[in-house]
Amino acid sequence: MTAAFFTGLALGLALIVPIGAQNVFVFGQGVTLGMPRALWAVVGAAVCDTILIVLGAAGTSALLDSVPGLRPAMLIAGALFLTYLGVKSLRAKPTELDDETGVWSRGQVLRRTMAVSLLNPHAILDTVGVLGAAITAQAVGTRLPFAAGAVVASWTWFLVLATAAHALRRFMTKERRVWFDRISGLILLVFAGWLAIEFALTFTGH
């Protein structure tokens, strides 16, 4: 069972650690809001991953392919939302950072983080599809520790990410934070474009 836990932990980290819209967003919250507010971004991202991993373990990965139009709808919704976040970050100005930490509520952080997580088809395919298939491929007695390892990987990684971002705040002047926001916005727009291209390809048969 211990081996199954660490195998799930390793696979979970392998899927979650690579840069993606979810990681960019959580890291950005750590830089912008600091602790403890950024912990709500950690909770939002990790709870979404946990739910998706449980759904994958329950064998719902086939639903992604069986429901007509589900994947294109997810792709275009994700592209539009990431475009909104990207443009908003690109338009950041030093004067807008004065009271930014006071404006954000827990609910706003949670809602936006969960939207980034659940409107990201690649994250869903990784958690529901890949991890779900890996969990169901395990022997019955090792499925629970394997899934627990994957869940722990998600919570641990997002906590480390937000903590590292918070630590950077001491070196971030307003001007540097603006440029960080703009770079984050560009990355989010790249992911939005990627999703939009995949959406277009669903109608061309490629």
C-alpha cells in the first residue's frame, strides 16, 4: 500500500507540476495577494483536482468522449475565460496595485481559481482521464492509497507554489509586479490560443 501511495504521488506530481494555466494563476495569486489570502487559491485548485481525481477513479472518464459536444464546449469556454484573465493582467498598472489585496474576497479567489481549474480541458483530461485510468488499473486493494497519493500531490504542489510566490513578494516593487502580471497575462493568452486552436480543429477532423 505504501508503494501504491508513492506511485500515485509521483504520477500526480508528473501531471500537475508542468506549467499550465492553473499553476500560473495560483502563483500569480501568491505574488499579488500573499498569505494567507493565497491559501484560498490553493484550496480552490486542490479541491477541484481532488473532485476530478475521485470522478476519474469512479470511471467517469468515458463520459468525456460519450457526450456529444462536451469537449468543444469545454475548449471554447476555457479559451474565453483565459482570454479575459490574460487581457486583465496585461492591462495592469502600478496605480491599480495599491489596494488590490483589500479588494479581493475569499469568494472571488475561490471562484476564479475553480473556474481556471474546471474550464481547463487539459487539466480535466489529466486528472479524470490519465489518473482515473491509472487508479482503475490498480489492484482493488491499492486503489485507495494510489488515489490518496495523487490527491496529496495536488495539495502539496499548490501549497509549495503559493508559498514560493509569497516569498517573492519582498523583492517585488509595484513596477516589477506589473511586469509579472503582464508576463502572466501573455502566458494565459498563449493557453487561450492553444484551446481556441484545438476548438477549431474539432470541426476540421484533425
